[in-house]
Amino acid sequence: MTQGATPLSPHAAATAGIPWTGILAGLAAAAIWGAWPVASRFGVQQTLTPMDLTMLRFLVAGMLLLPIVLRRGHGGLGWGRAIVLAVGAGAPYMLVTSSGFTFAPAGHGGLIIPGFMLTTSTIVGWFVLKDAPDRMRWLGLAIVLTGILTMASAAVLDKTGFEALWKGHLLFAGGGLLWASYTVASRKWSVEPLHATALVSVLSLIMFAPIYLIRRGTAFLDAPVGELVFQGLAQGVFSAVLALIFYTKAVSILGAGRAAVFGALVPGLAALFAYPALGEVPSMRHLIGLGLVAVGTILALGILRRRRHV
């Protein structure tokens, strides 16, 4: 210790070395994403279609963040890489997953999407980023996947699980794979969170708007004003902008594998949020699964190990 330095208090010593900024950013992203399946399911149950939701999401986000792209361009990333990010977390991801909500409940999407994302991000990150999980992280991931499977059993026992299997569930799985590609790519290319979010939003608007205008014209404007405002905020501001900024920040601090763990919190949060909003009552399996995911997340992030080794 340097002469004159103030000794750390026991609490400060215990928390030293824990990347709380990354952890808090990941938790904020998980909370928003937990509410996103509920908002999307609500939207497709009302007036808007999956294409409407996608257009509204990136019209709002793209226009908000357009000045950043006009000022900075691709920021040295390259347009090819920017398009890869936009495919993984932009319009294709949104269209695939929101289509799934026309066939399956919000809780199913909140389960399958992060489950596929977590598994794929960990495996691909291991080989591509050389981010090999240690023993404690493997244990945490095993507990997380056990929690996801516990929640999955509730979906299987629910008759709607079988009805949605070949449509909604496959679409959710595809969405999880797309998001995993964004997770690994953003870490490999060391993208800056706000700029990455701006590129994803603006490129998604450019790619999707012509398709939407040809297929749907301005149909989304026929929806009630209140519904447009709600979905514009939920999809375009919170999910497309704030959550992606938080998540990309978590990836930059924690790495692709550890940051992906936060996605595992989404199933339980989605089930909890869907209860008051949509009347989809969470089962005991959902609650037990959420508890297992929470414990596994703590282990996978290495919080207990850091405290013990201080």
C-alpha cells in the first residue's frame, strides 16, 4: 500500500474488483427485455402486426439516433460489420421474434430467446474470442440452464406449448441465434455502446422501411394514438435504444459469455411482468426457475469468488 493511502473498509475491500458498472448495465438491460415480450405480445393482440411493431420500433429509434450516424458514419467499424450487427440485433431479429408472439405466449418467448442466446454466445465466444469459462462459471451456467429447463417444463405442460411448437418456438430460437451473433461480434470488434446502437437502429430503418412501405404502406398509422405512443416508447426508446446501450456496455466490460448470462434472467422477469399485464399467471416452476437462474448468474459472473479471494 502506498504511504499515506487510506486503508479500504471491509465493505470496500469485499467489493473491490467486482465490475459493478457492467453488472448494473446488464441488469438494466434484462429488466427492459423482460418487459419487451409482454409489450410485443400485447401489441400483436391488439391492432398492430409484427411488421407494424418492427417498423414503429426502428422508425422511432432510427430517427432519434440518425444524427450520431450522420456525424460519425460507421466510426471505423466498416459498413459490412455494421450490417452484421444490425442483422443480429436489428430489424431481422425484431421481425422474427415478434412474429413468434403471434403464435406463443410472452413467457415462452422470454424463455426460448435468451436460452438459445446464452448457450450459443458461450460456446461461440469460447472458440472465437478465446473466452474459456472456468470451473465456477461452468457451474453457474449449468445452474442457469437448469433454471431455464425448469421454466421450460411449465411451457411444455401448458397445452399452448405444443400448439406453438413448430411456429412460435422455432421463431424464438432463430431470434436467440441472431442475438448471439450480435453479442459475440460486438465484443470481438470492441464496439462503443451508443454508436453501435445508432448503427443498428439507423441501418434497420434503411433496410426495413422500403419493404414495409411496399407491403403495408402506412398501415401502422391506422392504430389508435395511445397504442402508437405506448409501442413507440416500449419498442423504439426502451428496447431498441436504452436496452441495447446497456447490454453493449455490459458486453464491453464483462465479455460476451458473462454478459449473455443476463439474458437468462429474462424468462422469469417476462413471466412475472406478464401476470399483471396479460393475465398469464406464472407457475411455481417459473418462480423456482427464476431463483435458479438468479443463483447461477451470481456464480457465472464470479461475484462470490471475488468476495472470497479478497
